[in-house]
Amino acid sequence: MPLHILVTGATRGLGLATVRALIGQGHCVILHGRDERQGRAVLAQLNAERPAHPPQLLLADFRSLAEVRELARACIACAPRLDVLINNAGGAFFSRQLTRDGFEATFAVNHLAPFLLTKLLLPRLEASTPARIVNVASAAHRGQALDFDDLMSAHEYKVMRAYGRSKLANILFTRALARRLAGQAVTANALHPGVVNTRIGQNNLFARLIGRVLMPVIGISPEEGARTSVFLATAAEVAGTSGGYFARCEPRQLATAPEAVADEVCDRLWNVSEALVAPFAGAASDSTQAGTRA
């Protein structure tokens, strides 16, 4: 029986490689993207390969939590069930930027957007059990700890610190979510895909130049990077596993101080995140017409 799977950030790089692998396994996949032209082009390419289940496309800019909410509504409207949510979309901003909601962009795109999307889609996932939530984190969380007095990096912005903290937030969110889902048939796991040769961070000229030189040498292919996401989304051997952190399809130890990932830190981030997204967190099944385009 094919799974119904939503993959965010799915029109290029790691996300697109994940989609291709899932479609190749015969699953029903919904792609999320930000750019309509690119999304349409990717959709046409995928459909030209005559998949068993033609994929669907939904659009939303994760720099807007209102659009994230509309994405959840559109997903519920177009999918009879949702077996797997893969929170893959992410970004790295080399200078401090604010979203239209007033949040620092790296923290908003990488943490607040998937946090809100997951909460809005959780009722549909629970109705489709067994279901899985897969959060693409990163080894960039290594040595990081959240500064709850400056989650928006207002005092001093450094791109790798902001990115690493946002990836640590993905892991803390996963651990808190897994505890809240204990006893239900919905699991949540996080992963490090590897150093993948993608276009993340390409909104900066210096990053593009470095990427063109270094990434082909040190980076793995998106197809290789996608393996752990696909494994956590579909493999029978992790059907009952929740709250884990994986790399190369194997459980791994976290690379930061134990006090940085303690349960009380997970819960504090959860509570702060709930407060931040609260204006956008109404039920995704509201009758308001979804603004996301399909």
C-alpha cells in the first residue's frame, strides 16, 4: 500500500532527491516548494517519468507563517490521509534578516515554520496512523546551545551559529514531540543527511563561490544524502522508533553538551515556540479557502 507523504523544500537538492526516491518506491508524494515556476518545472519532469502515482505540488514561503498555515490547509484539502511528514526545507542567511512576521529568518525558516506545520498537520497524521514525522537536522548542532534571551540573534549574528542553533532546535523539537506522542502510533525522528552538495546558503555571493569550489570535493550527492530521510520515512525496522537522531541510516549520539538537550530545555523551546506561532496556529481544517497554490 503506497504511503501519502509530504516533503517540504522538495523542488531542488536534498528534498527533490528524497521525492524521487519515494516516488520510485511507488508512494504518493506531495511536494512543497517556494517558487512556482521552478515547482511547475519539477512537477512536469517527474510526471514525464510516468510515476505510478503522479505527485502534487503545493507552494508556500516559509518566511511567512501565514503561508505555512495555508500550506497545512491545502495539504489537508488535497490528501485523503497523511502517513509521513518530512520537514526538509531549510535555509542559511549570511546576514541577519527579519521575516515579514518579525522573526530572524534562519530561526523562522528552519524551526518555527516546521514547528507550526507539524502542529497543524498532527491531527491528520494521528488520523492516518501509523504515521511518521521526519525532521532534517544537521551535525551543525555540534557544540551549540540555545540562548533563550536572544533566540532571534539580535545581539550578534553569525551565520553558522544561527544555523547550528536552528538545527539544534530541530532536534529539541523532535525529542519534545516524541515524548508528547508516546503511546500513540505516530513517531518523530531527526537526522543528519551528511554534508550534501546543495544550494543552501546560495543567497550570498561569497557562499556561492566557496560552494562551487569546495562542495564538489567534500559534499556527497543529494541522492546519497536523501537515504536517511527515506529510511526513516519508510523502513520497517524503525517503525516503532521515536525521539532518535540518525545519520547514514544509523542511530547516533548528539554532538553537544547533555544539558543543551535536557528535557527541560526541550520543553522550554516548545513553550516559547508555541507562543511565537500562536497567532497562526488556528486549526488547519478551517473552512477558509487555502491560499497555497496547487
